[in-house]
Amino acid sequence: MNDSIKIVLTGAESTGKSTLAQGLSEQFNGIYVPELARSYIENLQHKYTYTDIEEIARLQIEKEKGLHNNQRFIFFDTWLIITKVWFDFVYGKHPYWLHQAISKSNIGLFIVCDIDIPWMEDPVRENGGENRQKLHNIYISELEAYNFNYKIVSGNNNQRLQNATDIVNDFLKTKHLR
């Protein structure tokens, strides 16, 4: 897996991360790693807790470690950076081990989904309105604090996928990986 190029779709709620991660994995014949938090939260019989988010982070780490496929591309629908922001936004703190796991990562590119598409309510989402803009800014700040390579993607529907494809292709050209 060391030769795999890891690309994470990140950003605020309802910005097309899942759709883009799936679309990009198809475009580049890569692995799609679905979001873990949604199904975890949907299956809880109680309101999520700090401990639940810790478990989600641990599951994300284990899922990534368990990828032993030699596929060239791995596209993650969300990742630990979102979990860290979630901890900080909801609880004002996060476990130190999470910071360490993020710091040690080998993600090649983060694609931040812009908030230029409408927020769609569903039972798991909780941060529309002003919080959506705040979180968008926090994700970018976190990526910069960790010195991660990121680009922002915008556009609607097929144009968003084309813009994300162009971002990946540009990344590959700059890394001489094409």
C-alpha cells in the first residue's frame, strides 16, 4: 500500500463529499473508502458522546491500516481531520493520540468541498446555516496547520466532479505521477 496515492474528500456537511469520492474512485479506477461516522451514528440508540467519536476515530484508523490493496489510488470519503474538528467543535477538546495519528499520515491530497451547493437536511446532519461556513473555514485552517496539500473544489453536479478530476490530474502532474 505504500505506493498508493491517498486522496481525502473533506469539508462541511452536505457538500458532496460522498458523491465526489465515489465518482473519483471510478474515474481513476481506485478504491473508495466510505464515511464511517454516518453509519455508526445512525445505528446508535442514544445521542452520540465523546466516547462514540473516539470509537469512530479508532475505526477510521483501523480501516486505513487494513487497506492492503495495491490499488494506485485510494479515495476517502472524510477522514480523521473531520473527526478532530468534530471533537473540537462539539466538545472543545480532542484526544492527543488523534493529533498524533493525523500528524503521521501520508495523505497526498485533500480536496475541500466548497459550500456553494445547498445544505440538505437529514437525520444525521446538524450544522447548516452559519455553522456550515464556520466549519468550512475551520477545515481549511486545520489543513494549513498540519501543512497538508489541499485544493478547494466547487461547482454543481457534473461540473464539480470535472473540477475535482482536474484537481487530481494537476496534483499528479506536479508530483510527476501521471
